Amino acid sequence: MSTPTKNNGAWSALRELPANIWSSVFRNPVPSTDLERASTSFTNFFLHIHPVKVHRNTLRPAYTLGLGLISLFLFLILATTGLLLMFYYVPSTTQAYDRMLDLRGAVAFGVFLRNMHRWSAHAMVAVVFLHMCRVFLTGGYKKPREFNWVIGVALLLLTLFLSFTGYLLPWDQLAFWAITVGTSIAAYAPLVGKQMQFLLLGDATVGQEALLRFYVLHVAVLPATLCLLMAIHFWRIRKDGGLSRPDDQDAPQPAASGVVKMRLEPAKRKIYGLQGFVRGPFTKVGNTPRNRSTVGPTC
């Protein structure tokens, strides 16, 4: 008499397994309120990177033009296409150019793959430069974002160096002489010029040692460094209070008579209670700062 009961219990548990797995992965339902959106963001690894509420100025497309996100997406395209190209490429002076020819004629979608990688690299250089110009023109380098501005400059230099190291890999005449000229210019740097040239080439001329070093820099060292600095860059944006924006607090407002008068409001002190340190509703729920918009998951 006990066997059917055990079987029914096993079948019931098996039927409930997909629902249990789903509820273990997605622990919150589709949010419809600010509190549910906040709870969903706080318990999700990917969503918690972004704040639940941001300033309205951040959501204006004309303010940032999306240049930072475009740069990130171009890097993801480059990483994906570069990984696929590594299956065919060999960093050898006797095989590199032939492998490039195979991509053009023998490999399915080889021309598309290589051109996608090439044009994405050109676009990333241009978009990162425009992103730096936008940050400068909007004052995004000012306090308290000075450190993140330095990180951004380092990311621009890494982007340029990634483009430079990838230039030699096809091993054609254009790449050979471009790297020859580039490393010769580096040799004129004061004090460390010759050492820098030898560090890049590994020899007195552009050859196998130079190709191998440029390949390792292009596919391993520089991308890893770029990923690290990008993570710090995004983290600092969050810690610095989001994107830079105009200071709209206590801004002077023109009166009808032409006299400028200040908007005088009583100062509000932030009060933190013990409930703010525990999970669930607390005193700040519903107390949304001015000009803040919810950007969490919605229906």
C-alpha cells in the first residue's frame, strides 16, 4: 500500500521541478511598483549594477548620445569576432598572410567576419574619442569625477594601442611598413626610445618576434587590461552619483520684473533609521528625490 504513495510523491515532485527551478532563478515576479523594481534589482546579479533611480537628465538621449554604450557594444563585437578569427589565424610570418587569403576565399563568411572586426575597430576608435569629447564639453571631468576621467584617458590610449597592434597581424606590405614606421617613430622618444622599440619588436627589424609580440598584446594583454579598466570605469560612474549633470539645486529663477531671485527652501536633513539596514520596506520608500526617475524592470 505504501508504493503508490511514494510513486505519486515522486511524480508530483518531478512535475513541480521546472517551477521550482524557475522560482529559484527569478525570485521576484514581474515588478509593477517602485518597491518591487528595487527588490528585483537588488536580488539580481546583472541588474544590481545599475541604480534603481537616476536623474532625469541622464535619460535624455541628446545629452550623452549613447556614445559610452556604443563603445561597449563595439568592444563586445570585437571580442566575439576576434575570438572566431583566432580559430583560423596563425601568428607566423610564413602562414599569417596565407590564412588571411583563406578567410577571403575558403572560409564560409570569412570576408564578412574579418571586415566586421576591422570596421568595428575603426568605429570604436572614433566613438571612444567622441565620447571623451562629450565628457569634456559637459564637464564630466570635474569634481568628484577626476579619477574616472583619468581612467577614461587610459581607456582611449588602450583602444588606440589595440588598433595599432592589430595592424601587423595580416602580415601584408601595408601592415609591415606601417609598423616599421610606427616603431621607428617610437625610437625617437627621449631616454627610453630604443628600449621601447626593442620591447615592441623583440629584434632590430620587423619579423617573427615582432609578429608574435603584437599578437600576444592584441589578443591577451591589452584586452584583459581594457576589461579591468572598463569595470573600474563603470563602478566609478555608479559611485560618483551617475552621469554628470547640471546643478539644478537652488538655481536662480528670473522673476517677472526681471530681478533674479533665489528659490529659498528649507534645508532637508537626511535621517537614517535602523529600518534602513534591513530587508523590506523602510522609511525612504516613496520619498523619491526631486528629478529622479525609476529605471528598474517594468511590465
